[in-house]
Amino acid sequence: MPLPYVLLSAAVSLDGFLDDTGPERLLLSGPADFDRVDEVRAAADAILIGAGTIRADNPRLLVNSAERRAARIAEGRPEYPLKVAVSGTGELDPAAHFWHTGGDRLLLTTDRGAARARELGVAADIVTLGEELEWRAVLEYLHDARGVRRLMVEGGGTVHTQLLLQELADEIQLVLAPLFVGDPAAPRLFGPGAYQRGRLRLLETRRIEDVVLMRYVPTAPGTGRGAANAADRHWLALACELAARCPPSRTAFSVGAVVVAADGTELARGYSREGGDPVVHAEEAALAKTDPADPRLATATVYSSLEPCAHRSSRPVPCARLVLDAGVRRVVTAWREPDTFVTAADGSGVLAAGGADVVVLAEYAGRAKAPNGHLLG
Ligand SMILES: NC(=O)C1=CN([C@@H]2O[C@H](COP(=O)(O)OP(=O)(O)OC[C@H]3O[C@@H](n4cnc5c(N)ncnc54)[C@H](OP(=O)(O)O)[C@@H]3O)[C@@H](O)[C@H]2O)C=CC1
Ligand SMILES: Nc1c(N[C@@H]2O[C@H](COP(=O)(O)O)[C@@H](O)[C@H]2O)[nH]c(=O)[nH]c1=O
């Protein structure tokens, strides 16, 4: 199921707090950083916050720049991004600014919360997602029913923690502010939990007056059987980019592949016909760069823009078998092999029979096919 690109945005003190316990919102960002936040909002289809932030901050969550709003309109988008609040209880102040400013407002809640919010007269489109609020259901609803492709999440800590723990965050934009809160009762950005193993990847640092913006992306492959996480989407997109680098051929597919350890370390990458070998396949090229004795292969994931091959004439061992022989037991791919060169090739079937988990993210099929258009008729 395609999901929106989920960007978590927050500012923290040097001792890791999102706010203090006083009645006013703590300003961690400075003017220039708030303007950057405004720009990030303007680029989003929707901005989401938890009910706790509405209660604590009474935010408006607007795009404040008239130029940015005008640019949105000129692009055929609504003047303001959709504002989304999540609440289980529906215990919300109907007079809060959130419900009376900006463009469309949506409350995503439970059956019980919807009844309570309606009783209170909350001025929003109130949508229940059942007895419990599941984050994957929230994101699927926003993508499918509301057309949200880019979602900015502006807290608070409870919401950020859940999205990160459930591996649904594609990016963290974190601002570190040079002040201390020092009050253990103040809210923290991330609470305790079983986070992804390994290190996140740093995309960018930027000095903005006296604060520093850090942009991180999760890298650790998913672990749930048949399910993908945000890092899986990132790595598969990279495999599709590698496919576009293949020397063109009229007699073979262009495919990219990446081998990634469970902690998010890239072990190897490859693409079809790499290095002047006219018949080498992407998975074969990537696996050849790994050490067969590397214990990380047993828990690694292979990302391949096209499913690993099940039959080949150019080499004795097909790629699905090479993957299994390497000890890898998880493959994420964008596209099942069509009958162009081999009828009913079923690399996924070979992998599954060998005990591997195969995840097909069909939303990347367009990118995987793009360098192969001339072969598809
Ligand atoms: N510095 C910064 O960048 C930011 C700071 N903040 C600060 O964060 C603090 C608020 O954070 P926090 O208290 O963690 O609140 P949150 O904004 O994360 O909201 C938590 C609430 O959201 C609802 N919710 C979240 N997940 C679920 C779920 N899975 N199912 C049902 N309901 C859910 C619940 O609402 P309900 O209780 O109605 O059921 C829950 O109490 C404030 O002090 C604010 O100033 C906030 C944003 C950014
Ligand atoms: N305090 C704080 C943030 N707080 C976020 O900004 C929201 C309020 O936005 P607005 O309605 O435009 O005033 C607030 O509810 C919370 O989500 N964000 C930041 O980038 N830096 C900060 O220092």
C-alpha cells in the first residue's frame, strides 16, 4: 500500500525537551527557523499534530507567508495544507485556534472520540478509523482518501515516538536550540521504546542563526513479514536509480540491486552489465562484492528493482538462487518479471520456497520499468 512521505519536524533544547511546563509555548526556534518551518509547511500536502499539542500550544499551524500561499494557489494546490489532528478520546476544546484558522481541518479519531468531538462541536471533518487509531491506517487514509503525498508531522512527542517506533517516518528534521529546560516533568521528543537498530543517515546540517537543523533518514530494513517500512522504500528507490545507470541493452533488462544489513549499513550495490561484463545481473554484481563469510548476510535484505531471476542461459546459477546461497532471507522488489525473455519466471516463488520473505512494492514499478520501456512493447 503506498503511504505518504512522512516528515517529522521538531525543535529540542540541548537537554532534549520539546517544551517546558509553563503555560506558554516554549520558543526553541528563532525567527529564521520559524520561517524555514513555514517553507516546509508550504511544501506539504497536510500537517498533522496530536491532541496533546493542541491542548498545550493552541497552535494555528498556518502557512504565514502570503507569497508561499500564492505560490501554492498558482500550482493548483489549496492555499493552506490540510490540517490533521489525531485524538483517541475526542476531548478537544472546540474554541481552539486549530479549528478556526487556515484551510480544511480533519480530525482522525476513534468511534468513541468521534462521538465526543461531535458532542463538543469541534469544527472539523471528523473521521473515525474504528475502535483504535492505528498509524498505518491513518497514513493509508490520508494517502488514499485525501491524496496526501507529503505529510509534515509537527509533534508532539507521543506522536513522533509512535511514528518512529512503527518505522513509518521517512525523515526527521530536528532543530537543536541552545538552551536548557532542566525540568524532568517537561515533554521529551522521543520516549523509550524498541527503535531501529544502528545509526540513521545524516542528510544535511544547516546553521540557522543560533540553532542547528539536522535532517536524518532511517536506514534499517523492515522486519515484519511481508511488510515494508520507510527505509525499505528508500533502498528500493536507490535500486531503481541504479537500474537507470545500466548500459542499455536490447536483449536484457536493466536492473539495480542493493544489499543492506539489518542495522542499515549498505553492504554492496550493483547493476546490470556493470563494469563492462555484458551479462552480469544486478544482484549477482552486488553479491559478488560481499564477503561470503560476512555474518550480516543472514539478516540482510536485498533490494532489487526487478525480482531476482529464476532461470538464465548466460550463467549457471540464477539470481534467486545466488541470494539464497548467500544466506539472505529477505528481498524487496518493485516488479515481478514479465514474460519478455523467460516464460513464467518466478524468482519470488524460488525465494519463497527457499524460506525467504519477498515484499513487492508495486508503487515503485513505474520507476523500475522506466529504463526498460524499449523491451516491454
Ligand atoms: N518543540 C517542538 O517542535 C514541538 C513541541 N511540542 C510540544 O509537545 C507537547 C505535546 O506533546 P504530547 O503531550 O506528547 O502530545 P501529542 O501532540 O503527541 O499528542 C498526544 C495525543 O494524541 C493522541 N494520540 C496520539 N497517538 C494516538 C493513537 N495511536 N491513538 C489514539 N490517539 C492518539 C492522543 O490524544 P487524546 O489524548 O485526545 O486521546 C494523545 O494523548 C507540548 O508541550 C508541545 O508544546 C509539540 C510539537 C512540536
Ligand atoms: N515550539 C516550536 C515548535 N512548535 C510547533 O509549532 C506549532 C505552533 O505553530 P504556530 O501555530 O505556527 O504557532 C506547535 O504546535 C508545535 O507543533 N516548532 C518549531 O519548529 N520550533 C519551536 O520552537
